Amino acid sequence: MNSKICRYCYKEIRDRDELVTASNWFRVRPYHYRCFEKIEEETRTIAGTWTPINGRSGLITVILMLALSLWMITTNTLGQIGDLIGLLALYPVVLRIVSYVFIESRLPKFIKNKKHQ
């Protein structure tokens, strides 16, 4: 898996500054931030939307879902249904970890004086 290639324009992603990792139904894909904006404009259905994993919105989602998951699993709230909800709430957390380990950690943070594509 070559994680340095944008799945929209098939050009190289040079650093984390231009990277957006997005998920859709158990798939994690890397995009340039400009290409991701184009994908968001082209997507018309709810089922086909790509949600960003990295960035502010992804971080807020991961923090909230981790807190919900820990609360549901460690307490007896809603019994076994609460435990199931806690496990399902770990989905965005696992996606964020997969995104970081397999895509983001392999790219440099920022390249100075890079030429624009």
C-alpha cells in the first residue's frame, strides 16, 4: 500500500501539511486538502460521504467517542447494551490510530520551500 499517493489526483502527497485522511465505510484513504474539497463538492448522498479523520473535527470526534466508550464500558450504564455502545464508539478511535500509523507517520511534518503542484 503506497500511502503517499492521493486517491483523487494520483499525485504524491509530500508532507502532512497537505494531507487529509478520510474514511468511508471501513476504508481509510489519503487525499490532498484541495482534492478532498473537490470530493466533498461532488458527493451528493449521505451514504457516499467521506469524513475527515485528521484535523480539528476528527480530533474532537475521537475525544468524544473515547470518553463515551470509556464511560459505557467501565460503568454499568444501560447494562450489556451500554457495553455494546461503548465498543461501537471505539470505531472512530481505531480509524484515527490506523490513519496515524499507516499514513501520517510515514510523511514528514512540513517541508519548507516546496514547489506547488
